[in-house]
Amino acid sequence: MSQSVDFIRDFRDAQRIRALARQIQKEIRHPLRVMEICGGHTHTIMRFGLPQILPPEVEFIHGPGCPVCIMPKERIDHAIALAQPENHILVTLGDMIRVPGSKSSLQKERARGRNIKPVYSPLDTLKIARQHPDKTVIYFAIGFETTTPMTASLIERILRDDIRNVVIHVNHVLVPPPIHAIMQSGDARINAFIGPSHVSVIAGAKIYDEIAKQYRTPIVVAGFEPVDIMESILMLVRQMNEGRADVEIQYKRAVTWEGNVKAQEMIQRYMEVRESFRWRGIGDIPRSALKLRPEYAHLDAEVVFKELLPTEPIDDHKVCICGQILKGLAKPFECKVFGTGCTPQHPLGSCMVSSEGACAAYYRYGQLNRESAVS
């Protein structure tokens, strides 16, 4: 009989974490400047105080893997504009509600009486549409490869059930293009990556192969628990010591090389790659996002309500360094307004808004000390 795994106890065990830290200390020969692409990894790293128990040769560099953080102000302004007409209901995932646009946020617009509904699942849009047949329901879709299949599933249900009062504003983005942009900028100090886990469940670890080969950077796809991350650091150390730059999977309990092929096929059925997409704080990145295919233009809010949508790009507040943080060029505590003018209660930048944002992680967990790190 196989032993059951306690995913809390076994993957957060303090003795196991400390043993991995000692092994990393024993084996490390080169500085490891590792970018954890996913904001969920950033929160685990900070929550469990992993930098405090790792050798100083290991530096965590935070990446652009928070889908809320990278959403530019003009796209938030799109959502706000779509929520203005009395016969519109704007639906989106909860994290988007508080992200500041150029002049307002969905939260503020909701307080002013606009019909804006946060949901846990895109499929909740169908229920809202059936409850309000006299309204046009706009689903503001966000997320990386992780959440894209849910939007594709929503489209499939809309078509199957012949629902006429739902349109979709697609803001789905892809992981590899911003990593290429960061590595090609000439400013990156990164020599290894921790690959995102949820994205990889859908897209497969194969999507990082070109990055590893082109930039000679080892990549390990890691789970979200502290033991997962510590094991991944050890795997990266061993790759560096052996002069390898491969894509490896630590999170084998969920991630495969090919990923979820059925989900990938569903996405490709309804969406295609955009020529370019503007990332908050980073700029325009070619072929880094998705849009609806032309045959589904009748469901595309950017087509149906084109005349309502602003087109001018809008930069972040001058004192906000979220863009530098997303590119791995700065840490949150280097921002002049971190924790003072910018807090989770009153966010100035998007990295403080999201539950996956690096600034939010530093604000919440930044005071951990060595003794409390893995208890």
C-alpha cells in the first residue's frame, strides 16, 4: 500500500527545509541569481523566509509572472469605459478590481454605482447573463496560460448555448515572450530561472526549452511549497556545477513536458497570438498575448465596442518602480514610496495591489527573521 502524502506537513517540514539549505550550502560553487517568474513563488519565498536560510550566493530576482501587475493602465481604462453604459455589466476576476487605471479603478467605479461584478470563475458570467437578459455582460479576461483555458471554455459554452448578450475583452498573456525581452535587454543579471508551476500544468515545461538553450540558463519548474522551492534551488545549483542549461521538472506531481494538450487545443480553437501587447512597466512585447480569432469578432469587446475604448498608452506614476521590479532590476524596498505612500490599502502601483505582487509580498512578510523563517 502506498503512503499518502500530507501536502502541508511534508512540503513545509522545517527539518527538511533546513536539510536542503545545508545541502545547497555544501554544493554551491557559483553565485545563483535566480528569477522566480511566478508571483506565487515570490510569496512563498518571502512568507517562509527562504532568503534568510540560504547561503548569500543565492539571490532571488522577482519576475513578471503576476497577471494583474503587468496589466497597463490603458487596459484598465478599457474595463472602466465598458462599465459606464447603464445596460452593461462588467465581470472580471477579483484581483483586477483594485488595480489603478489612469484616473480611477473598477473598485471606485463600482462604489459610484457602475455594475461591476467580481467572480471566482469565468463560467459565472453565464449565470449573470441569464439573470440579466436585457443587459450586455462583458467578461474582462486576464491571466497567463493558467486561466486561458477557462476563457476558452466560456466561449465554447456561449456558442453551444447560443447566448447572445455576452462579449469578452481578452487580456491573456504568455510567459516566454517577456522572459526573452528581459534577457535581450542587456540589463538582466539572471543566470537561472524557477519556472511557474500552474502555467506549466497547462502549457507544459517544453515552453521554456528555447529560453534555456538560447541564454544558457538552467530552468527548474517548481511547485509552490517551500520544500518545492528549496529542492528546485538545489537542482539549479547542480546544473550550474555541471555546466548544464536544461529544463527540469521538480513539480512532477502536476507538470509534464507536454502539458494539457486538450486545453491547448481549446485555446487555439478560439484564440490567436497578437502582434504586440503593452506590458505595464515593461513596454510593447511582440507576440506576447492572445486575442479572439476573427471568426469570433461578434464576441470580441474590442471590436463590438471599439468606439468606447481609449487608445492612448499611459505610463505609470513617476515615483512607482513597479516596471523595474517586474524586469528584475529592483527590489520593492528600493522604491521611495514603498510602505508609506504605497500600501495594500492605498496602492500606487500594480505590484502592491495583487495578492501575487512582489511589493505586496515584501510588505506582508518582509519582517521575517531567521528564527521564524521555517517554523
